[in-house]
Amino acid sequence: VTHIENFYLYLRQECEVSNNTAMKFVQRFHTILLFAQKSGLSFIDPFGNFKFNFDKTDRGYLTQEEIDTIYYKEFKSKRLEHVRDAFIFSCYTGLPYCDIYTLSVVSNQKMNEYLAEIAAICQINKRITYHLARHSFATEICLTKGVPIESVSKMLGHTNIQTTQIYARVVDRKLSHDMNM
């Protein structure tokens, strides 16, 4: 077992992260080593025969009805109204949290906590995180309304259309379900 595989196993077992999260850490480490090598540092690549294996995941999204439920819900708390407004804004623009963060003082962790509270109040039985706004924008606002995947890919800032095709798989599954109905 190589040092890289040991690092991967440490992340999975000791840090209790998912396969994809561990793979991203290992991938970033590999990027750092490649940079060092290109900068003139000489060493044997410890990644040799290491294979990056990511699990395929279907990303969630909110339906238009769920987006509307959150949008029209009146909250007694100003902080929840603030989080709701930022989240809905991202549902319709696809902006990631890091861009919204510059407009807000709320951390991503707190934002996700508040979104869980909003989901409970709105009786939406999904794990809502801020990133779900981007998925909802791509899937429900764009792809299901016929916006070409190439346009969605550009709007999301993806450099590889395969990244955007994750959303298309969800739309294909929904189409299949709708046809069965």
C-alpha cells in the first residue's frame, strides 16, 4: 500500500469523509506535487499507479413549487428572511455561495443551518444547503425549461460540459418518471 493510499484511507476512516471528499483531497495534493515538479523539484511521483475513483452522484434540486414555497413564506426572524432572500436570488441566478458571501456577513455554515430551519418551517423534506440553489437554478430553472445545456454550462462557469451533464441526468430521470405517469 502506497503513502497515497494510506492518506486516502486515513481520510475515509479517521476523518470519516465520503469517498468523493477524500478523492478531492488526494486530487488537490496531487496538484500541489505536480506544481512542485514543474517548478523544478525532482522526485519520483508517489501517485504512480494510483487511480482516482469518484462515485457518480445525482445532485438534488428544488422544484419550482418548493422554490415558491420558500419564496412566499413569511418568517418572524430577519435572519431567516435574509438567508431566504439570498438563497432565492441564487436559485434564479445560479451564483455560488462564494459570490453571495461578498454581499453578506453570514458564513456558509450558518447559512446552511438557517436553510435547514427554513426547510423545516416550509415542510420541505430535503437537505437544503446553499449549493442546492445552484443545482435548482441549473435543473429546475434552466434545463427543465429548455435552456440548452451548453448555455447552462457557461452560466455556471463550468469549464467542462461533463460537469453540467450531472444536472441533465436528473432531468432525464424526471422525464422518464413523467412519461411513466
